[in-house]
Amino acid sequence: MTTIIAVDTLIFMFNTEDGMILEKKKAFNEFAQSKGLRSTRQRDIILDIFLSTHQHVSVEDLYLKVKASHPGIGYATVYRTLKLFSEAGLAREILLHDGQTRYEHVLAGEHHDHLVCTGCNAIIEFEDETIEKLQDEIAARHGFLIRRHKLELYGLCARCRNIG
Amino acid sequence: MTTIIAVDTLIFMFNTEDGMILEKKKAFNEFAQSKGLRSTRQRDIILDIFLSTHQHVSVEDLYLKVKASHPGIGYATVYRTLKLFSEAGLAREILLHDGQTRYEHVLAGEHHDHLVCTGCNAIIEFEDETIEKLQDEIAARHGFLIRRHKLELYGLCARCRNIG
DNA sequence: AGTAATGTGAAATTGAATATCAAAAGCAGA
DNA sequence: TCTGCTTTTGATATTCAATTTCACATTACT
């Protein structure tokens, strides 16, 4: 009986945004602990704010957001903390055409590529199983062991095609 | 009769490296003319040396090559000239994982992507018609008009897998 | 040749990423 | 809770490639 309630709760947690946030906080705490990192107010705040974002953020973006409510927190701390999130598996660095590193949220078991509008800078995520397979084949043909890949499509979104 | 000889010569030109080089020089001269650019000794030299390379070169790489035979030519000139080649359609800028812009030769009607060995920095070019098509489909599904794309596979080549 | 405009080279600037370091804060043990 | 050691922080400096600047040289045109 107790077990069943716990399972329900767990499913609930994973299916709501709040649950996701709690889960990620837990994951980060575990990472921090395993690495012998200390728990600091700044990191908690930055994690909260990062988790509250939905787009791909640059260090600058997040720094500005953080500074708005916590003016004492410096750029370097945001920079270092985002790197930590990345190591912890909560965030992923993405480098697009404009040479600005952005961080996106990592969702469990998910991989995707990017469709970027050069007009309005919108970033759309997509996934294509067939492309992934073809990539593996190409790599195999050349004797490569693929570690990661990067597929970005640049163009104009429906809206920008009409405006621009 | 005269016409037939001319056609033969043209085919010959396009099928040899020297012919390719002549063709590219001509293309650049036409571009320069259309843009009202002046013809300078430096640009001629840099074009010659660029056309003599076979790999993907960074500005630094080409600058060093140029300096070896023509010490008077500065970095900025090589930099600006490579940009010009790029505008003229002779070269294409490629940005790989290491944050160094490289220039590759543009061959008529050819498109390819890159397989990069993170062990020895070898760059292998490949082409996959199916992937291209899938990309177009994905773009269409999102109402995008694709201008360009970037597909890079990072991993270890056969040799580096064994060594490292 | 004269002259107006473009090109060149050295050096300066930019912009993002990253490193430095003194001061502040967290943590384990007394 | 206090101590002392270690990590973290925040401001600033450094790095590194890309790009711009500017005085001088060179080119195209008459």
C-alpha cells in the first residue's frame, strides 16, 4: 500500500514541471555531493532561475536574469555555475552560428538537433531517427567511432519569410 | 572546326588541377571587377597560395604560408582576402568545434559535411543525399526556408581508436 | 603625370571565454 | 558554537581569435 502511493507520487513528480524541477535539484545536489562541492546560496539561486527559463540561454542572458533579483551575484559565478550544470548533466552547451555559447535543458533520454531562424533567432528543436541512423552508417563506413554530432539547419521561419 | 577545338580545350581545363586553378582565378577576377575592386599583387599571391593548398586552412595557416615566400604581406591582408574569396564563392568558411575559422575550397555544384577526428584533427568530407532530403522535409514541416546547414560528426578515426 | 579612391600593414580594439586572487562563506572537528 | 582549513565568490585581468582603424602606399582613370 505504502509502495503504491510512493509510485504514484513518483509518476506525478515526473509529469509536472514542478516535479521536474525538484528532480533536477536533487540530481544537482547529488552531483555536488559526489564531487565534494559545497552548497551555496548563489548556486541555489542560479539553479532556480535556470530551471525557470524555457529557452536556450547564454551566460549573459542568465546573468542578467539573476542580477535582476540578486544584484550581488557576479558574472563569473553564473558562468562557472552553468559549466557545473553542464557537468552535472542538467544543461548542455550549444554553439550556434553566432559564436555565443548557449545552454539548454537536458531532458532524460532525449536527443535533438536545431532549426535556427536567422531572422528572429528562434531556435526550434527537432529529432530524426533516420538521420541519426544514416550518420552512424557514414561513420562506420569511414571507420569512425562517433562521440557526438551537430546538425543545425539555418534559414528563415514562416513568419520571417513573409516579413523579410 | 574551331569550335570543336575550343570545347576540347575547355573540357581539358576543367579536368585538370591547373585548369581548375585558372578557372578560379578567372572567377575571382570577374568578382573583383564586378565589385569594383582593384587588382593587387598581394591578392594575386594570396590566391595562388590558397589554391595551392589542399586542406582546410585557418587564416593563421595561410598567413604563415604566405609569409614564408612573401614576408611583406600582413595578417590583415590575408584575413581580408580570405573573406573576399568567400564572398566570391571560391572559398567557404567552416567553423568546427575548436573555435578556429577555417576556409575550404568550393568546388562547383558540390556540397558536403564533415567527419572530424577529435584525436588527430583529421577532417573527412562526406556527402549524403538522403540526409539532405530529410533535412528539407524537416524544414518544410516547420515552415522554414533553409539557407544552409551544418552537419558535423565528431569522434575518433580508425587509427586514433587504436592508439588512444 | 595628376588625382581621387582603394588597398595595405601594423597596431589597436572588440567580444566572448576563461583565469586570477583577495575576501567571504561553508564545513568538519574540538 | 568556535576554529581553522578549504572552497567559492566577485571584481577584475587575461587570453585569443576576429575585426577595425588609420596613416601611408598603390591603383585606375583622365
